[in-house]
Amino acid sequence: MVSAVFHGPFEAPTSASLPSSSTTPATFTPKSIADKSQLTMGKAEKSIKATVSNADPSPAFDWRSKVRDGLGAVLPPLLGLALLVGLWAIVSTSTKGSIPSPMETWKQALEVFADPFYRKGPNDQGVGWNVLMSLQRVAIGFGLAALVGIPAGFAIGRFTFLSRMFNPLISLLRPVSPLAWLPIGLLVFKGANPAAIWTIFICSIWPMIINTAVGVQRVPQDYMNVARVLNLSEWKIVTKILFPSVLPYMLTGVRLAVGTAWLVIVAAEMLTGGVGIGFWVWDEWNNLNVKNIIIAIFVIGIVGLALEYALIKLATAFTFEEVRT
């Protein structure tokens, strides 16, 4: 029979009254608690790192995808060039040498570009001087067209009265072939070089006027309402609202104008003579040098491609969006 010993509420129990146990109870101190907490946290941190390293391993270099992407970018253009050269060789063989073969033209191109800036007289200059002269005429004519066409496009798009006034004139004159303006230039300016620049000017101005005017007309009406409420001046409306909104349209017009100008200058120089890539083509035809004519075709195409690429980069830099050809 177990007897229980009862103590008062303020009387400490004696050792005889304490329950017996085979193990001594653990004594916990603040230091031991901190050590065990750090140990537990360290184990948890190691467990998390191991889990993350197992779940998300560092990606290895995928050389197969890199090779596939490289071939996808390079292979299609190479196949296109190979197709062109193959068709060229077939045509050369079928015409029995009337059209030079790709190998013959390549050998002639090496001779032509060995000294592209020679001068042996006013009508005998290297292909480099001819290209530079054509680019100079395009730059002058295109620059004058931009100075006139872009402000005119802003005015026509901004004011309804001017739009109704000039739309019939633009619709009437824009479809006219640029070479039809060449005799007018020869009659007025009394010179071949100013006439060629005039032709570039008249063919370059229409794309810039039309695209700029369309861009102004497509500016959201809410922007114009805010400008009216704030009582902004016309100059601030143009510089702060219209110009940033119209810039993509304007650059598209510039690209079209430059492409048209480079197409037209070759034909204009064939008719006016002098120094230029168009005159060089016509002069080689008079000498029955078909190899140089084919070389000139490739030169014209490469220069046009370089101009187009430069303007695409310019448009991308200013509009902060991808510009597709």
C-alpha cells in the first residue's frame, strides 16, 4: 500500500517524496538551446541547398541547338545564291557564250575591283568613282526632297483645307514616271547633272509627303484634345505630340524614297551621260562588254541593299521596335 505524503502549499517537498527515476533529467541552458538551434538551422540549410541543386541543375552548353540555329541563318541565303549561279550557268551554256559564265564574270570582277578608283580621262574612270558620283546625286536630290516633302506632309496632314487642296495634285502627279520629268529638268536647268538631281527630287518627294501626312492624320484625337485644353502652341503640338507619333511613318517614307531614288538614278544617268554607275553601264554596252554590265548589276544591287539595311537600322534605333523588310 503506497502512502502519499501531502505538503503545504509553501512547503518544499523532500527528497524522499520525489519520484524515483533511472535517468537524470536533462538540464537546459540558454547556450545549449542556441547551439541546438544553430545545428538545426545548418542542417535545414544544407537540405535546402541539396534539394535545389538536385531539382535545378546548371544547364550545359547545347552545341547542337547553336549549330542548328547557325545553319538556319546561313543555309537559306547560300542556297538562294547557289540557285542563282546555277540558273546563270545554264543560261550561259544555252546561249553559247553570249551571256558570260559565272566564272568568266568573276575573273573580270577581280580585274575591275583591283583598281576601282583609276582615272584616265573624263569618260574613263573606275567603278568606284562612278558609284560615288551616283550616290552624291542621290544624296542631293533626296536631301532636297526631304526638306520640302516632310514639312509639306505635316502641313497636309494637320490642316484639312490643305489636304483637300493638294490631294488631287498628288494623285495626278505621283503616277507619272520619273524619267518623264527628265526633259523638263534639261529644259529648265540647261545641264545633265542638275536635271538628274531634279529627277531624283521629284521621284523622292511623293513617298515622304504621303507617309508623313498619313501619320499625322492617324494621331489619336485624344492627344489633340489634351493639347487644346492645355492651350499649347502649334510649335509645341508639332514637336511634342505630332513628331514622336509620326516618326515611324516618316521613316517608312524615307526608306521608300531612297529605294526609288537609287532605282531612278541609274536610268537617268543612262540618258544624261557623264560620270555615274548608270552611264558606266551604258558605256560598257556601247563597248559590248557584257561582263562589266553584269558586274554593274551586282554593284547596284549591293549598294541598294546597303542603303536599305542602314535605313532599317536607323528606323529601329528611333522607333524602338522591330522593323521588318
